[in-house]
Amino acid sequence: MNRVPLSPPMREDDSSDLFEDDLYFEDETLPPTGESEVTAEEADGVLYEHRRVVADKGQSPMRVDKFLMDHLGDTSRNRIQKAAEAGFIQANGQPVKSNYKVKAGDVITLMLDRPKRDWEIIPEDIPLDVVYEDDDLLVVNKPAGFVVHPGCGNFSGTLVNALAWHLRDDKRFDPNDPTVGLVHRIDKDTSGLLVIAKTPEAKTSLCHQFFVHSTRRLYNALVWGPFAEDEGTIRGNIGRNPKDRLQMTILPDDNPTGKPAVTHYRVLERLGHTTLVECRLETGRTHQIRVHMKSIGHTLFNDERYGGQEILRGERTASYRAFIHNCFELCPRQALHARTLGFRHPRTGKEMDFTSELPSDMTALLEKWRRLK
């Protein structure tokens, strides 16, 4: 795999390694094509060679988009043209547009801002909680602890492997094709609803709905601390934390790596030192709820990555410490559940809404807090 430096490196974008790392999800909306949102200039300092074709000695002049379509065979001319517009098609090491004429001996490469995967998604017989399914899509209820996508040590046993098995008889669905499949993703330790597209047309429509914020996404979260108000809105651009690469954070408005994010919340139940809240996502950024709630002093309960596994509110007695320890054992993850998902059906246009009840670990956690009041 060749790494080709860019000069000069521009901004860092998190879309490449987020796709490989389940640490960085939380209802993260995917690009409409299932591919990268960035251009070659915006990549993280390097490009990775994915495909290489050398024009033979008898090659007559031909547009590079048609040349690649003829030689690759597994993609469309439109996708090749978009790659060229983004600077990802090179001839002899230099970016070219789709109207470049390939000549004999030219080395044509497809470069992307992420490493080429060295594995393919293998169907695995893993049970799925399918809430709804038709010819265009399916909605699943993901349990906590279930990794969404292969990568970073999780090359099997994921939701995508389970989907490949579930849809193994559907000739239209290729689990290795980014134009179908996941529309958005949630963290390994977040439970709740996800929609999956079976066809490219369905994925394009659904991704567009996420992109223009017309979907309806409601989360339930148990957070540290009481609220003075009953509802509110958090606005803050989210990007990678420069002090901790495993965290996201709110960045200044003038920081180009931050992406606009909006979370609306309302109090559902006050439980003394914790509060059950409903969060409505207007945008789909990495760790959006976790980062936004922490920014206003209400870190998610038992969210280890953002400090919620510490006793942030309450007494300093041994009995209270034991109570919190028992709570952590009851719900050994961030207390976050993707409860409601709504969208317009990509083919019929019908409005569809789905609800998933709180899982048993969060239910038990809430009951324990209620008894403490």
C-alpha cells in the first residue's frame, strides 16, 4: 500500500478512521454516497492507493473516466467522475480531471483518504432484533456491547457481519458495497435503533434525510446532576480533542475542524444526583450527546471515556460509594439509548416512526435511583 504525501497538508478530517474505529460513533451520519466527505486537499496529509491500472502499449487516447470504468468493472462512471473532481484520480502521480486522455504507458491510480481494507465482510449467523423490514430497508434494535462495523481489532462478530448473513439471499445486497448498508452508526456501548438500506436508491434517500436533518432521533440518557431548567438547547462545534485523541470536544467557532452540532434536551425524571433526559438530535456528529451534555456539566452516567465513571455528584459516605459501585455494575456502560427513530420511506414517501423500550440494564439502573430518593 503506497502512502503519497500531500503538500502542504491541510486540515484533519475524522471521516477516514472513524469508519474503521467503533470508538468514534454515536448516531454518526454517513456521507450520502457511503464514501468520504473530503477532497484530496482536505485529507490527513496522505493518500492511499486503492487501485492501479497501467495502460498498455497499444492504448489509444481515451478519457480517464471511461478508461477506469472499462478496467475496474465494479463501479459506475458517475462515481469515477466524482472521485476525479475530488482529486482522487491520478495519472503518473498527478491528479487529473475526468476528461484527461489516457495514453499508452500511463499509470492510472485511484487514491483515497483512508487505507484500503485488507478484509472483506463475511456473513456470520448472529441473531438480529429486526424491528421492521421490507424490500428497501430494515430497522434493527442494537443491544449494548454489539460492535457496529468491523475494524480496529473487531474484524468479526459485528452488526455488519450479522446483516450480511441476514440478507445473504438478497442478490441486490453486497455487504462490501458502500452504496448499501449502514446509513448511520452508534457506539458499541450505546443501545437502540438503526436503519439499514438494502438498495443504493434507499441509501441515497435516507442519507439525504439525515443530511438535511429531517429525520427524528430521540435518545434517553441518564446524566449526572440536577437541572435548574426543564429543557434547553446545546450548540457547539464538535471535533477531535487535541489533548486526547480518543475524545471529541467542543471547538471554537473559528476552528476549521469543528463541525456544527445541535442537541435539544428536556428533563424526563429528576432522580436526585442524576437526571433522566431526552435528547433530540438535530445533527449527527461523533459522540454528540456525550460531548454536549458534558459541556453543560451533565456527563453521562458511567461514561468512562468522558469521566462519567467517577462519582461526580452526591455524598462522600461509604454507603453512597457502594451504591454508585452497584449502579455501575447494573449498567456497565454509558447510560444512553437510541429510543426513537423516524424518517420518510425512501420509495413510498410514507412517514415512519419506531420506538425501542429501554433495555433491562438501564431500567434496573433507574429503579435503583428511584429507590434512593
